[in-house]
Amino acid sequence: MPTRPIRVAVVGVGHVGALHAQVYARLPGVQLVAVCDVNRPRAEAVAQPLRCAALRDVRELSGMVDAASIAVPTSLHAAIGTLLLQAGIHVLIEKPITSTLAQADGLLALARRKRLTLQVGHIERFNAAIQSAQRYLTHPRFLEVHRLSPYPFRGTDVSVVLDVMIHDLDLVLALVGAAPRRVDAVGIPVLSKTEDIANARLVFPTGCVANLTASRVSDDTMRRIRVFQEDCYLSIDYQHQTVNFARKAGRRIHRTAFPVKRRPPLDDELAAFVHTVATGRRPLVSGEEARRALALALKIEQVMRRGKQ
């Protein structure tokens, strides 16, 4: 580990970016140098209590920081990511990595050429419940996933698939270890110009089937994945960080709740990013993995919209 703190910045300090800044400000071995936002009053409001600089132009970060989080709208990920990587700055980009595969490929190539870390904010990989259940998630046969929430009034520049379902797509791809051979999907806009509720059914070469529902127009909040395997069943609640486990024992079903040491996933995600920057190790959620999740999300959108024609 370096002897001096890792100098970081946050680009885009809306709701999510402000949380990034707050976490960086309290991480050991990290110096929050600046926040950057085109809305200068907003940047100053976030920067003042955290005792860091407030900038309006991302190009001012060149030479100031070692690493940065990008929490701007998805349509700006490629442009901002390119500017930072070209300046020699390691980046963590909030999901999805970009709007298009071509943009993702450009960032991946640039990060490789510059030998810089490119991590993407698929935060559920850092969820304590997922971490606790990981060693049991060995051969999924059927997955049922629900991610429901009230209308957020932000992030609606993209569909609910790219906005929130992509978290679960990343996790399902990691658990199954393969891309699906068949995708069926339906989605409709309710309050946005893009789809606000969507359902996708994925069939994998292994025979595993995943059924995913995502909604940003629900009354209640639910973030849960249920995994059925030949020898056991797990119900994992991302929101409350709980894991319920069931397995056949003789002629009975043995049920238990795993002990989970609950932690804020964002703290662990950003700490892991800083550690990756400091050590040069591969991030838990690499740009390549984020590209695979994006490719699947775009395929789901394509299938949804083809069905409306």
C-alpha cells in the first residue's frame, strides 16, 4: 500500500455522487480532494461540509487526483470517463458502464492502454448478504429476482432495465457463468418515456432459467433474489441483508437463517476500488464484466421493443 493517501474526486454530485463523496471522506488512507459538477452551487453545498474543493470543469482534476468516481447521467459516462482516463486517472463508473457497447469498448481499450483501473458500480456484488451466501451458490437451476421501488424522479433517462435491472443481470451472469442462449422480455413505460416496469426470462446453455422483474413504479420497495439448486434453496434479501437457506435432511426440510454481518455496500465497494488502485489488482467488477451486463440489458431492451412493433 502507498505511504501517502489515495487522492480521489467525485464527478457528478447528485444523490448518488454525494453519497460517494461522503464515503470517501471517511475512508482511511483516502483524501477526498474535490467534487465536480456543472451545477456549481450543488458542488459547493456538497464540498463545504467535507472540506474539499468544488469544481465545475472535470478537466481541472488532471494532476490533482489519482482516482475518481463518475456519477453523472449514463449518457455522459463515455465522455467523462474518456477525459479522466486520458488524464491518467483511475475510474469507478456508476452502472451501467455506458449507453452503448461501442462506448464501453472505447473505455476498455483506453483503460488497458493506460494501464488504469476501470471498475463499475454493480454494488450488489458487495452486499453482505451475497457475500455470506456466495459459497453455497454453486450450481443455480432457477433464479427468481425482484427489484421493485417507487418512482425515483432521477435516472429515468434510461429504461428500468439499464437503470436498475442491470444490477441483477450482472449478478445472474456471475452466478451462472455463461451468457443466455434465449431472451424473452416485456416492458412498458408508465411515467417515463422509457420502460418503467420490465420482466425478462433468460434461458442458459446449462439449462438454468432466470426470471427477473424490475419496476420503478411500485408502492413498496423489494430487492430480492431466490436461487433454487438441486440440493438447496436460498432466499437473499439485498435490502435487509438477510439470507434464508433450506436443504433436505433425510425426510425433512432443514431451514436456517445465515448470520450476516450487515455493512453498507457502498462503503465496501469504494474501499475495494481504492485498494485496487493502490495494489494494481483486478477489480471485483471489471469493465469487461460490466460490458457483458450492458450487452444483455441492451438485448432485453431490443426484445421488449421488437414485441411492441
